[in-house]
Amino acid sequence: MAENNGKVYLVGAGPGDPELITQKGLRCIQRAEVIVYDYLASNTLLNEAPVHAELIYAGKRSGKHHMSQEDIQMLLIEKAKEGKQVVRLKGGDPFIFGRGGEEALALVKAGIAFEIVPGISSAYSVPAYGGIPVTHRGISAEVHFITGHEEGDGGKIDYKRLAGYSGTLVFLMSIRRIGSICRALIEGGKDKETPAAVIQEGTTGLQKKVTGTLETIDVICEEKGICPPGILVIGNVVSLEKELDWKKEGVLTGKKVILTGTKEMARRQRESLAGTGAEVREISLIYTQASRKDLLKNILTELTRAKWILFTSRNGVRLFFECMKKEAIDYRCLLDKKFGVVGPGTGEALKANGIYPDFMPEEYTVGHLAKGLCGMVGPSDEIFVFRASGGSKSLNECFDEAGVHYCDLAAYQTQIDWRRQDMLVREMKSADALVFASGSAVHAFGEMKVDVPDFTRVICIGPETAKQAEAAGIKVSAVASEYTADGVTHCLCQQIDEE
């Protein structure tokens, strides 16, 4: 094995709910230099990738392959030979109808080091999210997982043999062949009244479930518009689903919501949306990058001049204290300083570092932050504004008009994450809502030149963001009355209630 070769991690991404990733799988994603991902791998998981990791879409969706299996294997080998740490991110578990074995054998043949990181398989997790235990004492003592494709790994599927089993049958990747599968089992001798269920996009906010019998389930699926991806469950355990159906619907169940903010902001918004039932897709179009180290050091050494230090985002707070630690600047130099924040989220980030804000405006905008400070500072007081370059000019205009002494510090830049353009295009085709939490995200969206479908509602976190969206030609559906992640959630729920 060549010493300069990298390593490939075949990682199971789980069935769809991003919280069902294993800790080891998540750690692999967070350390990857290259990620080759499938259609079923959640965009929320890709949001955990390092900023400079290469993201490569392999496709592998039912009936639509973006890359052939052979091309994927060659790509993994090529990237590993470049010395990269490569993650092959696959829906479910790599070794349960995931063709992970084929990829592993190709790596063995090429002399590439690899690890298998198992994932939670849809074979049992999707039925569980539908209230169906694949085994149950007194009902089913065995379960069989079968590929929904005609040709299994061991050759042609023996439906007569399967029909003779008394346990649970779970067919993966089976939506397009439900009719032929059920007919083959009935012809093989299985009772046509055997309970059956089909679950589409299980474990996600888009989950749909239908039930019937072996004889009727195909027609029911057609009537209800069931389409891939999904699984077919056959057996008496299906009769338990009404009693065990624990996954309750929320206001936003069945709605796909795209979050475009930084990774940190998108994560907070997803947490806020957790109880609504929404299918959240985190596609961070922007990321923050610190200014040059020497510039930041110079900024921090000038702190003695400041009477007030203002933060307009959590990112600014995080970067400020990270830099102080790196430069070994004693926190006691802040004892005589006062701190202002634009809103509660930024305030919470400041409190996490042991400092409580002295001022926060009633309306959480940079303009109101500046107006509030104008009446609080003395004629000789100097304000340090620690924020991104290209921040809102309303702050500068307000301070200039009031004759306030201030230093507008370009401590970090907001960059466009062009890696997310392709996945944004794919997801926007069926997005129910698009959320903007900053003007920077609006700018990135505009630069990527992605169309907003007529049926997609555009929600902005505040009026300044909405103003920039409208200036970019984006029709805004609603603006949150409270300029926070929870405010956005409330706004989204109101919009859906009004439909």
C-alpha cells in the first residue's frame, strides 16, 4: 500500500432524519477533505463538513443515477491516491443493499485503506417511525430484508419461498414494483389479506404512510400518490401501527423548509423548527472567515481606547473571544468596557463568555442599535464595532450624523459557499419555504442565480434582510415580527395556517 495514499470511510448516513447519524459517522464528516454523497444523504449532515472540503454529488436515486457505480469507485480511489481523507456518504447502512461491499472490494484491489462506519438502516428504522415493529412477541419472531429490485445479490428472488415465511417481509427500494411483488407473493401462496404498509421518505418531515392488504396496497399507493423513496412492509406486525403510531403531525408536517444562513444560524433555526414537523434542509450559502491574523491582533491591542464594544452577530462574539485566547490577551482588560449587542441571540453568545450586555435595542436591527447608543455615549467615548466587512451602512450613517467617535472593525468576511449551488438548485424545485436570516445569504442566493418557484414562500428574519431580498428581485412572502430564530418559526407557522 502506497504510503502517500489517503483513506476512505464508507459511512452510513442513516435513513433520512439527520439526528440518526452515528457519532463516529458525524466525526468522519466533520474531518473529511472530500465527501462523495448520495441523494438520500441529508444536506443537514453536509452542513457539518469543513468549509474547504470538496463535496461531490454521486446521485444514486431510484431510476436516476448521476454517476455510475464504476465511476464512483474510481473517484474514491483517485481522491485517496491524492492523499485525501475521503468520506463516501451513503443513505442507510453501506452494507444493507448499499453496494458498500462493491466499493470496499474496489478499494482493497487498489490498495487503499478504508473503514466501514455502519449506519442506521431504513429496513427497521422507517417501519419504527411508522409505528411498526418488525418483530413482536407472539406475532413475528423473524424478519427478512429483501431488495425491491428483481435481481437480488444472490440471483432471482424466490417469491414462493418468501411467501411461506410467517414473519415480517421488508422490501427496500420497492415503490416502483409494489404491484408485481405483491402479485408474486400471492401466486406463491401468501394470504392476500396479509396486512401491508408502504412508507415514503420515512423518518423525515415528508413521511407518508399508507396501509392495506397484500391485495390492495398497490392500488392504495397509486390513489395516494406514493412515490420513491420508500419501503414495503408485509406481515401481521403492520396491524400494530394504529396503536403505536407515535410520530405526530405538526403545523409544518409535509413542508420542506430551506435554511440558507451560516452553519451556526441554520443549526439554531433547525432546533427552533424541531417541534413543527417540518422537513428542514440546511444549505448554508455563506460562511465566515476571519481577517488576517496580524490585522486582528492590531485590533485587539487597540481595545484600551474603547469605551463600548458592539457586536452585530454571534459570529463576531465567537471570533472576538477566540482571538483573545489565541493572542493570550487577559480578559481583565475588559473590566471598564461596556458591551452592546444587536439582539438576544448575540446577547446569549456574549453571556456564554461570562459577560452580560449593557445595551440591546428593543428592535433587533443594527440601525436601532446605533440609535440607542447615540444617547448613551459621552463626547469623548469611542465605540469599537466588531463585525463583518461590508456590514449595514445604517450604523455608520447614524453615528456620523450624531458625531459619535467609532471604529468600524472589519474583523471577518462573509464568503459565498459555491459548493452548495448544485444542491440548492435540486432542493428549490420542491421547496415550500425559503428562509433568509441575513442580507449576506440573500446576496449569495442572488449570485447563484437560482429560481424561486411560485409556490415557495420566502421568509426573512427582519425588515433589513427583506429590503435586500426585494432589491435582488426576490418576492418576500413574510417578515418575522421578532428578529430571531424563534420569530422565523412563528412566522412560518402563521403562513401555513393561513393557506
